[in-house]
Amino acid sequence: MTMNDLAPHLLRTLYALQGEGAIVTLETLTAALEVRRADVRRAVTALHREGYLDALRMRLTLRGLALGAAFTAAPPRPLRRPSLRAVKAA
């Protein structure tokens, strides 16, 4: 999984949680996305550096909010590819 795969899901999840007024932590995002904590932390750091997220407050910036809304309208690619076993079984 690359940052390009995880970032849309992270922005979309943060947009939804921020819209509900929920308190977002690293654990919240890890549980919501079902991804390793290290991957979420790396993605949060990268999005913070690029100006899409305020990592200290775990809130989207205006740019991040716009992207999160866009990703909500059109679902992003799946985080994981289907396993070869699942494809053969179907």
C-alpha cells in the first residue's frame, strides 16, 4: 500500500468524522480504515507537510476539506487488492 492509495481514504474518513464533530485520533483512524498504525501515521505526516491536514489538531485544512468532499462524491480505489485465492474461488 502506498501513500497514494491511503491518502484518499484518509481524507474521506477525516471529512466524514469532522462533519460529525467526532474527536479524531490516530487510533480512531487506524480502526476506521483497518490499516496499520505506522501507515496511518506516515500518511498523516505527509498530508500535514503538504498542507491538507493539521496533524496537531487532527483537523482538515480548507484544501483538505475540499479534497475530502470530492473523495466522498466519488469513491477512491480499494485499499487492498483481492487476494489470488479469493479470485480463484469466485
